[in-house]
Amino acid sequence: MSQKPLKRHKALQPLSREHHHGLLLSWKIRAGFSKNIAPERIKVYADWFFKTHLMPHFEMEEQFVFPVLDSNNELVKKALADHRLLKRLFEDEHIEIALSKIEKTLDEHIRFEERVLFPEIQKAATELELLEIEKIHQETDFVDKLDDEFWK
């Protein structure tokens, strides 16, 4: 008998929507490769996305969401290791290889957070902790960089 998925608490829903945009970054990288777009063009967009969206998202998770669980929790350790790896990949000068690894790593990381880590955080969090996350992290409209839509 399969277990019914846990409905995402409204305090975590904005982070899940940000995850959707991260999955779209992975898709855009794949689309760029499939269209033989110069890796440098893809990298410009990926770097903008990293600075504008991913870094603030990582900081929010690390400061306010992951601490719901113990810092020695294996799931938190994995998420933090993924964040460190992604930061290194965005700094890697071997653009084509780095983009390929970013696409795969980011996709796997987001699916891990959505399917494994966030449900555990939601189960462990007190209502007060969830209210604090909700108060601190207000959803904003996603603004994309559309000056070079290489993925279309």
C-alpha cells in the first residue's frame, strides 16, 4: 500500500515553487545543448540564474529551513554537500562539462529536497518554526532573464 504524499505546508510552498524554476534551469541547459547552442551563451544565463535566484534560495534554506532538523542529520548533510558542489560547479572554468554536471546535479538535488528532505522537515517542524519561515520568506514574482532565450 503506497503512502499518500504529504501536502506541502504553506510556509514551504514558496520554496517549492522556486524549486520549479531550478528544474526549468536544468531543462534550459539540456535544451541549449540539444540545439547546439554555444556553451558560453548558456553559461551567461546559468550564472545570472545562480546569482539572482539560487544563491538567495540556498541561503534561505541553510539559515532558516535546514536548522529545523539537527545539524548532524544525514539529509541536511547531503543537502549542504549538494549546495557546496553546485557552488563549485558554477565556478568551474570548464564550461561545457560544468554545465552538464550542473544540469544533472541541480535536477537530482531539487528532487531530493522535494521528495525526501522537505517532508522530513515538515514532519519535524513546530508550528512556530513554520510560521517563522513563512514570515521570513515571502514569495515574490519570478523574473526571468529573457534577452537571450537560447532554449526556444
